[in-house]
Amino acid sequence: MSVTLYHNPSCGTSRTVLGLIRDAGIEPNIILYLKTPPTRAELENILAKGKLSARDILRSKEALCKELGLDAPGISDDQILDAEISQKGCTSG
């Protein structure tokens, strides 16, 4: 089994997920997404594989997401993805 983790070592949830993966005996391919952010196409591929929306991976507790208004109900997935690409870091690890 191959696992890729878009990881943020400063994020407790991301560290927990990494621990769970390793506890399962899997050494994931780790991508430090703040240093090497995914492209829009990569994000769209991740969302499609996980059957997720852009809102599902939005870090709604981050101040930047609130500042940009990305937590507003009428914001589309395209708008969220545009912000993800330009701001690098509103998504979950």
C-alpha cells in the first residue's frame, strides 16, 4: 500500500495522522505542503480520489480563511481552490 501525506509538522492533527499511519506499519511518502504546495491539478485529483469538496479540506479555524471569507456559505469550490493556490495553507494537512 502506498500512502502520501501532505504534512504540516506544526499541526497537531497532521502529527496525529502521521503517527496513526506509522502505527499501522506504513511509512508514508511525506510532502511538506507549506514548502512544496500541490498544484491546482494535484488538489483537484486529491479531492476526486477522496470524493471530497474543497470545503471538506478547508482549515476553517485558520485566521486567514476567515479573513478571506472562505468560510462563507456561498463560496464555491473554485473560489476555495483559487485561494488555496494563491495563499498556500488554508487546507488541512
